[in-house]
Amino acid sequence: MYYLTIKRRFAAAHRLLDYQGECASLHGHTWTVEVEVAGDQLDSCGMLVDFKLLKKMVDGIVSEMDHKYLNELIHFDLGGGGVNPTAENIAAYIFKRIRGQMEDLGKELCLREVKVWESPDASACYREDK
């Protein structure tokens, strides 16, 4: 089994509603997103998937959040049925978006996990263990 991981970054603000503490106030992070994929088969070049292709896929998603107030995005708008923009919910959101796009690649790839770091020493990970 081969594993491949990329990292991307974006800056965004959020606040956690119904939270008792400092994070209830508007604040921002430089978020780091790690995406790990796995698979058994390499292509004719000896690659599981081109890093460039995976980065482009992830960049398309994180660019929608870059320099935004996450609470105003439809997925995180609690007033519109969304979820609180916690690191956990951001990781799950990115995972599900990437999974949908990976199916279009026509490769035997498994999206293993998405990890979202809100600081250099605090992260949340989302995976769908089988």
C-alpha cells in the first residue's frame, strides 16, 4: 500500500457559537490542511497520483474559505442549518468534498484522512474507517 500526503494553508476567521470561552469571540487562524490518500497501484510513471493534481483539487476547496469569515459560508451558517466551524467540522467538510471529486479521477484511490490544524500544536482529523 502506498500513502501520499499533501499540505495546504489558508487564512480565515471564525467564532464558535454556544461555546463558553475565548473562541466564542471572532478570531482567526492560519489553517493547515493535510490530505492523505492511499492505493495499491502506481501508474506507468511510478506515481499513486500526481501531487499537482491532488493539490489542485484541495486548492479549489480551501480557496473558497481563504480570507473568509467561515460562519458566513453556507455549510457553517448555523442560522441556515449549517454546523459550527470547528476544526473537526472543517476537516469533515473538506474530506467529503474531496471524496466526491476523487471518484471522478477514475483511479483506485482511497481518501484516508483530512487533518486540519488551527495552530502548530492543535489539530482535528476526520476519516471514515471501514
